[in-house]
Amino acid sequence: RTRILNLELMLEYGGESWKVYNEVLVDMLNKVQTQLSEVKKDIQEVNWTRKNQQTQVGEKMKQLEGEWVGLVSKNYEIEQALLNMEAEYETLKKHHEKSTASVETKT
């Protein structure tokens, strides 16, 4: 008798409970799909921002590298000029010493 009553109740209310359960699952699915779309949008925004920053930094690095090359070249030119000045100084110093020695020998 209880078994028959349970079967009658299941026939009367069981189908409706499955429909309600399916509606709950569909609502949950829709919410999760909406969240997924938002997360994908956020990820795309982060990737775009990162790419933009890296592009800007790349341009700045090229500019700084160009400046560095220019400064290294300028330092090399300064070193060469200094070596030339030191060589000229030594030449003038020797010439001066010879001149001074010549004057001293004449007196």
C-alpha cells in the first residue's frame, strides 16, 4: 500500500520537480556562461594593456639604445682626443727641453 502511494505521488509531482530542477540547472548554466564571458573580456583587456605597454617600452628601449651608442661613440672620440693631446704635450715638452738645453749650452 505505501509503495503504491509513493508511486502515485511520484507520478503526480515527480515530473514537475524535474522540470524545476532543469530550470535551476539552466539558470546556473546561463550565469556561469555570463561569468565566463566577463572573465574572457577581462583577460583580453589585460592582454591588450600588456601588449600596449610592451610596445611603448620597446620604443623607449630603442631610443635609449640609440642614445647609449651615441654616448659611447662620444666617449671614444674624447679618449682619442685625449691621447692625441697627451702625444702633442709630450712632443712639445721634448721640444721645449731641447730648446732649453740649447740655450743653456750657448750661455
